[in-house]
Amino acid sequence: MERKTGVVVPLGALYTASNQAVGDFPALKPFADFCKQSGFTVIQLLPVNDTGTQSSPYSGLSAFALHPIYIRLENLPEFEDILKRSRNFSSAYKSFNKTFKYKNRFDYEQISAEKIKLLHLYYTALEKKISPKKTKANPNPDTTLAPKFYEKLEKFTEENEWVISYAVFKNLKDDHFQASWKEWEEDKQKLNHKQIETRWNNKALKSAHNFFVWCQMCAAEQFKDAADYVRSCGIVLKGDIPILMNEDSVDCWAYPEYFNQELRAGSPPDGENPVGQNWGFPTYNWQNISADGYKWWKDRVKAASRYYSAFRIDHVLGFFRIWAVNSKETTAFLGHTVPFKTFTREDLHNAGFDDGRIRWLSEPHVPTSVVEDVTWDHEEAHAILQRICNRVGTEELWLFKEDIKTDGDIYKQFFAEDYTRDNNIKQALSNKWRDRAIIELSKDNFIPVWSYTGSTAWQSLNGEEKQSLEKLFAQNDKEQNELWKQQALDVLRPIVSETSMVPCAEDLGVNLQSLPEVLEELSILSLKVIRWNRIWEQNGQPYVPFAQYPERSVATTSVHDSSTLRQWWNEEKQSVQAYLDMCSANESDRSIKADDTFTSKVASFVLSSSAQCSSAWFITPLQDYLFLDEKYYLKDLQAERINVPGSVNEFNWTYRMPVSVEELSENKALIEQLQNIVKIHENR
């Protein structure tokens, strides 16, 4: 493969002198000029889809629509005339520019709301301009403007069928003050495609719907113009396609047949997340998507290919198998993979477990003491347990009632959310709800709990029983791996073959046996995050030598969910030392020590040594490159991050670069250092 070096940046982070509030599509042009000077041949963006009220670019309100926040008002057709013509727009526009000056983080909620307000005012003024009324001052208005304008909108709609359901959905969201579609009136929650079309053709709603089409048309024009410019600079623009959709999205509303609303995607328990992660996104109904020839997914990559020459496949492991949990569970602990392979009651019988032992393994047994330790009252503990459990004979042991299906059902029994004792009882019972070794998914069909070895039932087994169960689990896992491999091939093949874009996987996480094989067969590049690319099973967990990186991979120093290079160096000294040990073996600069203060010299060393990797593409976040110049360092290291996983706040996804693109382009010393890093990688 041709070796390429590049930079990753969220579009909103691009700070230009003329647009200080938030980065926009046209900002890609001067940024491409800077990248060309630096020798970069790839610009990778985080997703730029409409996410509505959500700041996370991975929480899409639409799989197709671009985010209106990235539209540059000044580049809209007729801008100067509308600015003079509309007092309302002019006033709001001046207020916007006065209010939202450059800051290290941008206010997503306010800027997004104000941008939409400005676009509404602009569109209202534009409609008046193109459909003028006959007056004394204007006895012969130009009647040709409106037909031309609406013909253009109609053509855009014909070329982008998704915009019909998007416009109807967005209009309904406005009518319901942005509330989730699941909170709308029942007759609007479940509109079929014909009903959506009928609402789209409602003349009374035509102007409202056209507004959203116009926004998408303007966004597409500005993005396409910028993308073409990037391409003309000899630079590959790489996009990012999130695997999952927000449940409050137009796609989940308009295409319910493609989603499983009973399950939520997430990740299984691990060291940092002992109860797993419930991301809140519905899983896919791959059977229905397949029956439709994968049209929805194919259309997604087709739409992306208008702008990008390469694309990142978010969470590619999810195409092999997704971790899914009941939508009413508050954690992801009792989740399972989809697809999955079960074992039967007969299999358990053959392994030496009778029905009583199977119940012990699959149903949590709750000792009275679990509640009594909170209430300090034996009788009250009994009274509480009787609400949700059945007692096992005369023992101080209980089983959850059949109508308790999830831990959410347990929580419903206690209403004093701010009452510490009730919260402690809920937590104690929820902990016991998760305390099982196997899960009965359907009648007589079971799967192991991901963390089964920590269960009370497992720990009570003797060595022979554990060995018997582990043998059954191992056989089950072997058959599951074949299921996962086949699903990945079935799903990914039609997606990557639909486009000439270079596919790049985000394959972080569990190392599935079939993953490298599938990526190679489909010519998908893997991802190597250098600080995590280690031989974890060896003592000291050494780094994988750069010479052993696969050619068909993208290497990077950091990702949007990790700390920056600077924060890593300052806060993860064991990892830093292991990195230096690997570099020393390669006879790199030995004057750098792990306890050194992070400086531009350290940044240069890490970037230059990392650029020696054998990966064909080396694409690193903008922040890590900016550490080559210490005047760009922020006082707060955390403020240089894009996202902190597991947290939802105003900080995440609102990073701005600490210097304007124009100033960067004038920093000859930085550009020279970047050119040297590019040479190291591309001339290896």
C-alpha cells in the first residue's frame, strides 16, 4: 500500500479567524492548505451527521443528514442581500457573532440552537425574497425565482430519498419541543412509509418540511465543495460511519423493521466496568436488513462516498457480534452476544447437573441477610422480600418472582429515590439479581454469564463440576466463533463492496479469532493504537515492536476516547517506560527518560519514533501534533481531550484547537517538524 501520514480532528474543533463559534465545512479548505504544507496526505474527521440535542457525533439523529451546525452562514446564497433585507436575521446574526467568540470548548447546546434559529430566519427571508408580492414599489416582481428555487429543492429530494422522512421527523420534533418520538401521540409514533409520504405532501406543512431539505442541500453543497478542495490538494478525506443509531433517531422511527428495540447495545463487564456498559442504542435486526439486500447500509456508504475517499468502520467487532442486553436492564452485566449459540437443559443433564442444580446455577438465590443487613430488622426484611420474591420452603432463602424480568422491575418497587436506605436495598437486590452463572434465554436454552466465575453458584461447585461446565462453555464458544465470522462476512462484504472508499476498521477490544482473517479477506485496514498495542500475556506487557505492525493497518498515538499524548506521558509512567524499553531496543534516542517532564522534545521523540511503524497509514490526532510547539499547551491537560468515556456532560465533544488555522499555516517551525515526521513514516 502507498504509505500515508495524516491528522484526525473533529470538524467543530477547526478554529478560523472568520468563524470563531464552531468549526464548519468551509474551514476544511484552509486546514487542507496547512496539511498540504505539512506533507499530510490524510485528513480524518469524526462523524458530521445531525445529532440533534446530543453533542456526541456517535449518537446520530440521522444516518444520512449532515449537522446544520457546520453550515457557514456567510457562504449561503444571497447572504449579503438577506442580511440587508431581513432586520430579524440581521439582528440575530450580529448577536450570534458578538456572543460566541472563540473559546477552548464550544457551547454545543447554545450554538446549535442559535444556528438553527438563524437558519430559520434566513429561510423565512429567502422565501419572501423569491416569492415577492406585487406592490406599488414593486409592480412587476420577478416570478421566475420561486420555480427555480423549488425545482432545485425537488431535485435534491429526488437524489436523496432519505430527506423526506428526515424532514417530516424534524418537523414533528419541533412540534414536540424536541421530545423523543416515543413520547409523541401514539398515532405519530408509528407512521409507516406511506403515512410519512402523505404527511410530506401536506401543503400546510410544505414550507416547514422544505426548510429542513434546504438546510441539508446547503450543508451538502458546502461539504462537497470543501471535500473537492481537499481532494485537489492531493489529500484523502477520511470519514467515520458510526455503527449504531440513537433510539431517538429518524432511522429508528421510520425504519423500525431494521432495529430491535427490545435490546440495547453495549459492552460486557471488564476491569474498568464491572457491570459492563449499556450504551442505550438499539441493536440491528440483521435478518430484515439482509432480506432488503442491505439497502439501508449500502445507501449510507454511498452517501458518505460523495465526500470521502476512505472511511472508518466504527466498532467493527459489532458486525461480528454485538453485546446486547434487555432494554429494561440498568446495566449490561446480564447481556449476551448477538448472534449467540446456546446449550440445552439436556446438555447440562449430560454434564452431570440435575434440574435442581440447574436452578441453582441459573436463578439467583437471595439470603434474607441481603436485606436484613440494610434494615437491621428481620421481620421488615421478610416483608420487603415478599414483595418481589418467593421464599424457598422454610429456609432464609428466596427466589425472585416470575414477574421480575429485569433489575428495572426491582427498582420499580422502591419509589423513594432520594432515600438512602431504599437505594441501598435496591442496590443489594440488584447485585443479587446479577448473581448467577448461566442465563436461561428461552425455555431450556442457556448461555453462560460473561463473569460467571464471580457468581455464588460457581464458587460453590467442586472442581469436577467446574471442569464439566467449562468444557461445555468452550465447545459453545467454538461454535459461536464460526457464527460470528459468518455474520461479519455476510454483513461487511456488501457494505465495503458498495464503494471504492478505502475501508478502515476500528477493531479495538476483544481479539476475536476470526477478526484478522475477515479483515484481510475484505481488504479492511485494522487499527493499532500504539499505547495499547502490547503483548498483554507476557511479563511486563511489552509493546509490539514497530517492525511487526501489519502493513494493512492504521497506526495512531491516541484516539478520541483516550487521553492525549501529553496526558498519557504524565499520568501513565509504567506504560511510558514500556514504550521507551521498546524504542531502546530499536536504538532510538536514549536521552529521553520516563520521568522527564513532557516537553516539545518529548513530543517530537514519541511522534518521530512512532512514525517508524510498518503500518501503511499513520494518522494521529491534531492535539498530539500541536504538542510540538509548547505555546499551544493548555494549562489543564484534561481540557485537551475530546471525550471522557462513561461520562455525559457539556465538556465532551466540544474541543477547539488552541490556535486558528490561519496562524498554524504561518508557523513555519511547526510545519518543518511535521514534514520531518512525514518523511520518517513515508520513507521508512
